Amino acid sequence: MKNVDSAQFSSEVLGSKEPVVVDFYTQDCPPCRALSPVLEEWESESNGGFRIVKVDAAAEGALASSYGVRAVPAVFLFSNGKCIGQSVGLKSKAGMKKWYEETLRSAS
């Protein structure tokens, strides 16, 4: 997973040809730290169908605020440059996969 700041967000997320899962987190958030290995494992098993990037919501407050992040972890799904869904809170890998698949289906 790549860490992205506000300067990279447009090219890495909004300009991506593939779906991008964005994990807004903070360093001092225990659920965020618990979610990170779940996302890493999920991404490694995905065979390149999508990417996951991380945004430090504390360091990138304006970016987090622009997407309405009020609690972390907050995970957003972007497709074709648009935010098509979000999930707040800690989920299992199976829960993340289900959310991702359902969100993509409902956006098509």
C-alpha cells in the first residue's frame, strides 16, 4: 500500500484507470492499526484488480475534510475519478471484500 498526500491524490486516486480503495487513518488510532494488515493482505491477494492507498487524515486534514471524514478508519472506494462508496470502522477482510464488491455492483 502506498501512502498518498494531497499533492499526489489527484494523480494516484482520481486519475487512476483501476478502482482505488483509500484508507483515511491516523497514527494514534488502534482500529486503524488493526485494519492496515487486513488491507495489505487483501491487496496482495487481489491480483491487481484494484489498488489501496493510505492517507494520514491528521496530516492531510483539508483532504480528509473535503470527503467528510469525521471518524477513522474511513475507507472510500473511487472508480473513474469519483467516490462511489465509503465504509467507516474496522472490518474483517471478508467484510472489506463484500463491501467492495457490493459498492462496485451498485455503482454500475
